[in-house]
Amino acid sequence: MVEAVGGDREITAGVAMIESFGHTPGHMSVELRSEGRRAALGGDVTHHPLQAAHPEWNMVADYDKDLAARSRQLLYEGLAADGGLLGAGHFPRPGFGSVVVNEGVRMFVPVQVSVLG
């Protein structure tokens, strides 16, 4: 069964769909919450780490460029404010990291990954 979701909505404990409109009509991201922490799986809301500092930088395929920029702005502001993690499929590996503000500039900082021999 498929149920259309028209806005932010918790679908089960700790898992919610969040609006991230603009890239495509009705685009949604997934938010995970556990033990007071949050992670967002952004889908196509963002395509490059530099968009943390410049959410107004759109990608050619953004359907509604103003709305896409606003969705990125809200996502990045929220993650920077609460220390949440971002999973961004279009970013270079590992694609997961934090959004921090350093000297007034918001940036994406990838998680440290160790490779086991």
C-alpha cells in the first residue's frame, strides 16, 4: 500500500517524512530521531557540500529554484542549530556529516571514516 504524504509527518516512532520541496514537485526527505539525536537523509534536496554555505546555489535540475533554495536553507539551519547529521547521497564519500558554523560560515563536515586493513 502507498499513502501519499502532504507535509511533515511521522510514519513510525523516530522516522518522519519532512518537506524538502523544490528539486522535484513534492520532494521529501527522511528524518531519523533516536536518543535525543537527529539525522536527515536529504535525498535530492542538496547536491554539493558548498550548498551548506550557499543554499541559493541551485542545480540545473531543480524544478522550482526558489523553493529548492529555501528547503536547503531550512535543512542546513536546523542541522547546524541542533547538531544533527546529514546523509547526502550526491556528496563525495562518505556522504554523512555534520553541519557546523565556523567564523560565521555554515559548512558541511564529513564524518571521519576509518578503513580496516
